[in-house]
Amino acid sequence: QVRLVESGGGLVQPGGSLRLSCAASGSIFSFYVMGWYRQTPGKQRELVADIISGSTNYVDSVKGRFTISRDNAKNTVTLQMNSLKPEDTAVYFCNAYPRGGSANYWGQGTQVTVSS
């Protein structure tokens, strides 16, 4: 069983920065895709960024502002968010799944609010 625990959310002013962290316990391997999704009320959860074997993928709206990284030895994935905008306000979820597998794991979510 895999458990994902996020931390680092909060309230920040527009233009500010936040760093989200996700710690995984259980059997997370380097071949797992790890990523961050976000969701606002009434909307579908959307992929923000993911990473596997050093290859990263970002939604267009965060390119150049967000950076995803992972430490396989520590089973952690982080999302550095810079130049935050009000439209980045959402609950952010950590996700992990084995590429080619059927399992899919989610954290409980952490609120990010960008507001003056």
C-alpha cells in the first residue's frame, strides 16, 4: 500500500512563491510517474506537472513558473511554484502510479490560495 502526504500549501500574495512537498510511504519505485494535480470547485482535476526518469511535463499555464523535482532515494516529489497568480488557487494533490500498471495513488490534498 502506498500513502502520499502533501505539505507546503497556504496563502500567498500574487507574484509570490510556495513550495509543495509530497512524501511517499510504501512501495514507490523509480519507474512510478509522480505528479501534481489541482482542482477548483466545480471543475475537473487537472494535471499541473509530472516527472518520470528525469523527464518532466507541465500544463501550459504553469510553464516557466513551476518546477517539479523528485528524490527517489527519499521517495519525495516537490513542486516549486513561483510568480503565483490568483488563477493558481486550488487544492493541489500529489499523485503516483506505475507506468503501465493499474494502481493509482492520491494524497489528501493541500490548499493553495493566491490572493492580495
